Amino acid sequence: MDKLLIRGGRQLRGEVLISGAKNAALPELCAALLTDQPVVLHNVPRLQDVSTMLKLVRNMGVSAERDPNEQGGGTVRLNAGDLTRPEAPYELVKTMRASVLALGPLLARFGHAKVSLPGGCAIGSRPVDQHIKGLQAMGAEIVVEHGYMVARLPAGRTRLKGARILTDMVTVTGTENFLMAAALAEGETLLENAAQEPEIVDLAEMLIRMGAKIEGHGTSHIRIQGVEKLHGCEHAVVADRIEAGTFLCAVAAAGGEALLRHARGDHLDAVIDKLRDAGCDVACAQDGIRIASKGAEQLKAQSFSTTEYPGFPTDMQAQFMALNVIARGASMVTETIFENRFMHVNEMVRLGARIHVEGKVAMVEGVPQLSGATVMATDLRASASLVIAGLVAEGETLVDRIYHLDRGYDRMEAKLRGLGADIERVTGATA
Ligand code: UD1
């Protein structure tokens, strides 16, 4: 299993190209299931979750190929014309919860689908009850059998029917499943309490290119007029705001100056506000986001609470905490979205951080210096936060189990090396 070896203490300088968003690419690969025509996606990041999703759709009988010899943001060509197995097996779903995104499109196009229940995951129980409830409101019959959600339309029906869907909480993949299902449903669907994340907007724009009729995406009320058929399209995946936010935190903590090309400042308002309050210089322009930071001694710790977009993203909580642990002063980090998302804390403490967790709140007391150690990545964003901590720690930090990082970051260590970090991948077995 691969590890990352980081020798801390270097400032980060230069340019880095931000990849397409994992959380947009995954639903968009599933949107290709809605049509029997070719779909071309550009700017698809090279990461493990995308490979898993490609495996998943190929397993259904979809042809899905990456253009060969492409550097960085690649193009993927999909054709679900010969899809014969509208199923997502446990072996693939258990490694990636986002596989549940296949349910809405499969059910809408074929009238039946069988998708494994995802089970638990490191950051919390993460049920899919809202996905089921919403699709049931659209007329689907869904039973759970042998660990699978088996969904079908009632006898005599060939399409889902439009419905008003009010979820108990804001759910990102839930909203995406409903958007895709409603695009092919009969009549109008109104999503109330819809997620407003930029990835939802990007998916809606792709669906509109396929012929869907959608209004209100980017707000909490989305209206979809179902159409009988969707056609193929070409679409470029929006830049990854979480990858960009991670690099912003890395430069802020390590000090230095960088341009994050393709990053969208307007998708990161909450994080950028906090970085400015912490003392960093951040400028958003057409070509990306620029950041300059004098490093740890000049950073002021910032309290924040994670909320749905446009609030502070839960997917940035761990990385910003890495900055707080070496900043001046005390801060309070409150996680409101997932119940178990402080698993990086104990690892950061091994590096010398002072953090005390009580329920949803982590109290952080900034320390002048971290010291390198071996730490273990426990989930995707936690891994990124440990890399940031390693960049500022004195001496060597070895981040173990970085397969979590590879799930969601496109060649992170190569990009950090490009900015001057002393970081290398060590391949080999874990202890
Ligand atoms: C998506 C993102 C993930 C991000 C999260 C919150 C993708 C592929 N993943 O995950 O990176 O951290 O949004 O921004 O886009 N919930 C239920 N029942 C449901 C659905 C959700 O109880 O049926 C709960 C979850 O347990 C969680 C909250 O609702 O506490 C929000 O989850 P949700 O927005 O659905 O997260 P994901 O879409 O899985």
C-alpha cells in the first residue's frame, strides 16, 4: 500500500492546475445512463472514484473509454445504447457510496434497477432513505432484498411520474438522483429543499444540454418538466472547488504564493472569507485564484461551522483545521453535516496539535510548531489534512493508507511537488 513521505518546512510557490470536480464527474458519468446516444465528458479528473464509476457503468454493458495519451483533465466517451444490466453490485458500491447515483437514471430509463445499499462509511452512517423516499414519491416501488435496493415501476407504467419532493434534510446526491430521474419522468417534479452546490448546477447544465427542462438549479427549489427522451451531449466538468480549497489551505499553512488555475473563486466564498480573516491575501480572477501567505506565524486561527452550500463545506473542515492547529490563538470547529468526521484529530495530535473534541465541536489551540511522525489516513479529506500538516511539520511525516487520497485527488503529490513541496510517494506494504 502506498504512503506519502513529506519533509516539512518548505514554502509553496508557483502555479497549479485544478482538475475537474470529482463530485460533479461522478453524477455526470451516471447521467450518460439516461440516453442511448453518445455522451462526451471533458475535464474528467484522473482518480480512483472515477475509475470505480467507469467500472460500474461498464459492468452494466455501457461502453466508456478515456481518450488515450491525454495529460491531466481527460475526455471520457460513453455510450449506454447497449446497456443490458441495470445493476450496481455490492463489490463496487461498497468502495464508493456515490454508486447510488446510478439508481435514479436507471430507473427512469429502464423502469427497473437493482443497486446495492452502500452500508456504513468512515465518516458516519450515511443512509439513503431520502433517495428511496423521493423515488417512491415519483411512483417507484422499492424493496430492500439481500442488501440490494430493488426498484421497479408498478405494472402498466412505463415512466416515473413527476412529484413534489421535500427531503428531511438537504442531500447532495439525493438531489442529483431526483434531478436525473425527473428529467425523464412524466410531468413536473418540484424539488423543495434541494441542494445548491455548484456540482448540482453543473449536472443540471449537462442535463439541459441533453434536452432536459430544468429551472431553478442553484437554488433550493428546482422545477423539472420531464421529457420522453434525452439525447447525447458534450460537457466539460466544472473545476473542483474542494481540490482548490485544499491547495489554498496548503499554501496558507506552508506560506508562499500560488496561482490555482481554473479554480472558481465564486464557488469558495466561505473558505476564502476565512482565509482572508486568517491573514492571507486571496484574489479571484478569470484565470483562477491567487493566494499569498506569510505562513504559520502570521496566521490567525478561525472558528467555523460546516453547513450546506453556500456555507463552509464539510469537505473542507479537516484541511482548514490543519491550518488552525499551527495558527495563532484558539478556534472552535463545528461539524454539523456528518457525525463522525473528526478522525483526523487523533492523527494531528500525534504531530503535536492541541485539539479537544466534544461531540460536534473540536476546540483547537494553535501551537508554534508540529513535529513529523507516521500518521494514518482514515478518509479522503482527513488524508488531505494530514498532508497539509506534514507540509508544515518539522522533520519527516509519513502518511499511511493514502488510497483514500487517491480516491479523490488527481495526482496530489505531483501537484504539490510542482509548487516546491518535498513530498514523494513510497510504494510498498503497510505495517
Ligand atoms: C455529498 C458529497 C460529499 C459531501 C456531502 C456533503 C458526492 C459524491 N459526495 O455526499 O463529498 O461531503 O455531499 O456536502 O457528491 N442523509 C440521510 N439520508 C439520505 C441522504 C443523506 O440521512 O438519504 C444525511 C447524511 O447522512 C448526511 C446529510 O444527510 O448527514 C448530508 O448528506 P448528503 O448531502 O446526502 O451527502 P452525499 O450526497 O452522500
